[in-house]
Amino acid sequence: MGAPEGRVGVSRTAYLGLGANLGDRRGYLRDAIALLDAAAGVNVCRLSGVYETEPVGVTDQPKFLNQVVEIEIADEVTPRDLLALVKRIEIELGRQRRERWGPREIDIDILLIGEEPIREPDLQIPHPEMWERAFVMVPLADLAPEMRTPSGETVEEVAERLREAGGMHAEEA
Ligand code: GSY
């Protein structure tokens, strides 16, 4: 695990959304999680189920595997450090520069970091579209069903509504 030496456990909980729709999709999810856990100041705590999902946005592309990961980040790991880390991991796992909404080996979105809202052009937390996306909310409900969303509903209530709209299929563990 990645806690820097000598640190006395101050940390925040963060949630990341992972998506893969090219090549060995499960392998990319697994490798991304291993690289996150190996990073200094990052500790992977819990994993949601893996879901096969219909593509959103550009629909003429392969289905995704999606998963949400709960991590703890040490206090000195800033949101920008975390952003730099996930971008490095995307590149290390072979993600090429591709069409913005198109297929990808691995996509890692920072969904939430503690209670901190961040609104900057290249970093918005909570991720602005996450509350409406079944491929985020259904796996997030595996980990944090009671969390409140901006509408006042719980994550589980929103996930249930989005699940009914279809396009989600839980994968075997
Ligand atoms: O924003 C993440 C990349 N992405 C996905 C995804 O992960 N899952 C599904 N189902 N559709 C998506 N469209 C985009 S872009």
C-alpha cells in the first residue's frame, strides 16, 4: 500500500469511476486498481461490482465495463496530485489520445474527494455529470448507498431509478 513512511494516518475518502471498452477490459480495470494502490499516499479500500454498460454519449462504440473504487488519500495528496496520478495511469495502461467521447482502454474519473467541491476549468469535483449516469451511480450504490446526492435523494434511490432505465448488466466477480 502506498502510505508515505512516517505519516500518521490523516486521510480523506475519495471515489473514482473506472471505465474500459477496448481490449482486455477486465485486465485494464485490474491493472488500474493495482497502480492506484501502489501510488504513494493512496490506499485502495473497497471495490464495487463490475458492470457491463451500454455506451453513453457516442453510442456507436463497444460496451464498457464500469467499476467504482473507494480510496483513501493522505492529507498531503492534493486533488491536482490525484488528477496527475490518474492521467499517468491512463497513459501507462496504453490509453492513446482519442476522440473525446470515444472508445478507450481505461478512463479514470475523479468523482468525489471528501466533502471538497472544486470548480476549475479542468477539475470539477463532484464530477458534474455523475449524478445522472447509471454507469457511475449503480456501482457507487454498492459502496455508499446512503450518501446524499445534490437532489437530497440517497445514492441508492438515484441508482434504483437509473437502473430501471436499463443498459446495466452486473458481471460475474
Ligand atoms: O466518462 C467515462 C467514459 N464513458 C463511458 C463509460 O465509462 N461508460 C459508459 N457506459 N459510457 C461512457 N461514455 C463515456 S465518454
